[in-house]
Amino acid sequence: MTQTKPRGQHREKRLTAAAIRHLKEPGFYGDGHGLYLKVDASGAKRWVQRIVINGKRRDLGLGSATLVTLSEARERALEQRKLARAGGDPLEAKRRSSAVLTFADASAKVHELSQPTWRNVKHGQQWLNTLTTYAFPYFGDRRIDTINSADVLAALSPIWNSHPETARRVKQRIGSVFKWAIAQGWRTDNPAETIGKALPKHDRSKVEHRKALPYDRVGAALAKVRASDAGTATKLAFEFMVLTATRSGEVRGACWDEIDLERGEWTIPAGRMKAKKPHRVPLSKRCIEILNAAKLLRQADSNLVFPGTVKGKSLSDMTLSKLMKDLGIAAVPHGFRSSFRDWAGEQTAHPREVIEFALAHVIKDKAEAAYARSDLFDKRRALMQDWDNFISRSN
């Protein structure tokens, strides 16, 4: 049966919690504002709201009476009635709400969308792995619109002081996921940004920079590498990296179609550059000799300049680091870029912008960057040949 109200009266809140517990006869029992308790023949009880949306009457389910209390049902019914009277559509709002992803699912989506920007596969895996390890246990299974700054603070606090670099990366990656959620219309704030003052500042003075050799010891290190029993491709790649002042990954991934021996140029594609821009590298005389020697190592059906031991695969990211460790060279591969930077700044008169371009550093000053129309290639060629000459003399 359907409960009816006395004629001439507009009564609200006609139901009580006690009455709901005792209702057993199937039917609709009105409470007001179009809210009804529907009792099924099985005895199950659920909330239904009859409401007019854009001129059409609709019945909206509000959930089981065992899960949604009378006061909660009244509050939701009133909110939906106000939304409908203002011209909104509670059904569409409900559909949008059900489409909101959990933080873990949103992270996977952001990871997928960001794949074209990863420097390499490993970098992309690290991005998602850090969130899986440090954020998901706290709020990975929760809808992204329900997470607050206290949740993010709880996830970061255990590692903020013990693993500061990791914690900063996790915070930045959490923030990226929330920014995507804001763009989806699921949030209006970014909890990862609002907790800045709640976390203690890190002491950056104790950060250990990557170990580098003094520039006057680089020649001796190269001589030690040449005399070692390492593989030929490894030794050539190592020297090529030092002479070009490039990154290990850029050298290990070098391909023959990037090399122009006649013009003495190596063009590294944007996908392998940290700044995501192509970078032309002038090749010194010794670099040309190294490449001519590398031709003898070329494998069939492989475009790699410095192939690894597995056919078709490049040298692993640990190959050069292990070589230095085994030979007792107190530095890391990336450190030779610092050695080059120190030498160029202290021992030459080459302009600072030429040196920075040689290292493929991004110009942070916007005004300066706007006028940097040239990559100063010819001037960099002279700089890199001077570096080559200096190392040859210091062997």
C-alpha cells in the first residue's frame, strides 16, 4: 500500500526510525520532499525519491534502508530536490560521481597518458612503483575526491626525513595525479600542495652530489680504462661519453643514423634527452677515431654504435658504473660532466653560454632563453676540441 497524507495538509518527516523498523506490509511510505520508503514483498526496504527533472518525473534510488539512515536519506533527497529546482540534473550528477576513479586507478591513467614523456621505460616504472609503495597503502583504494591533506601527510611523514629525495618525488607525483583529477572536474584542490608548511624543511646542505674527478685526473682515468680488460664496446663508449660530456644513457643508446662522420656531428633525438629537445654534439678528432673503431663492432640488423653482449641490445645502465668501480676510479659516469664543466670554467675563456649549451642545459632565465636563437654549434666545436686536446696532454 502507499501511505497518503491527510487532504489539505503538507506534512514533512512523517516517518520515524521506530516506524521504519516495524513496517512489513509491501508498499510506498511517504516522508516528504518526494522521499519514500519502499517495502518489497521480500521485506527488503529501500529509499526512493520521486522528483521532477527538466519537466519529467523520475524515481531515483537512494539506497537500502539498512545502509542509509532516515536522516541521511532526507538530507540527500533535499539536496537533489534543490539541484533539480535550480535546473540541474541529479541523475547526471550521480553518473559523474560513479565515474570518479580511485587514486590507484587515476595514477595508472596518468602514468599511461605520460608514457610519451618518460626518458626511458625504467623511469616510467619508477614513477608508478614509488606511488604503489608509498601512497597506495594509505589511500590507493579510495576515490580521489575523498582524499584530503591529512591522508597525504600520513603517507609522506614516515619517509620525509629518512628518505628525503624519494619523499619529494612521491609528493610531486601525488600532486600530478591530483592535478589530473582537478582537470577532470573531480576536485578543486591539490592536497599535495597544501601540506607544504606541515612538513619540515630538508637540510639541502648535506646532499651528496654525484662524485666527480678533478679535471686534471680525467686523462689518467681514461688511460686506465683503455688498458683494462673490459670489452671493446664498453671502453669505446666510456671514452666517447667523457669526450662529448654527455650522459651515459645518451651514449649507450647512440645509433649510427644519428651520426654524420663527414660533418663531425652527432644529433641525439629528443626522446633520449633530459630536456626533451634534440641536441647536436660536435665530434672532436678523437671522437671520430672512436666511431671508426666502433664500426668494426657493428652487428647485423643492429643500428647501435656501442652494442652490448646480447645481440641487438645496448650496454646496460650498470656497465660503465661497474667498470669505474672495478678500476678504482673514484667517481660515477655522470660526474665527468662536472669535471668538464669545472675545466671549461676555470681553464678556458669560452663563454658561459657556450659551456651550458655543450652540456645541453636548459636556460632558466626566460629573457636569455628568448634570445638564444642559435645552438652556438661552431663555438661548441672549438670548445670540445680543446677538451679533447687537454685530455690527450694529461694522459
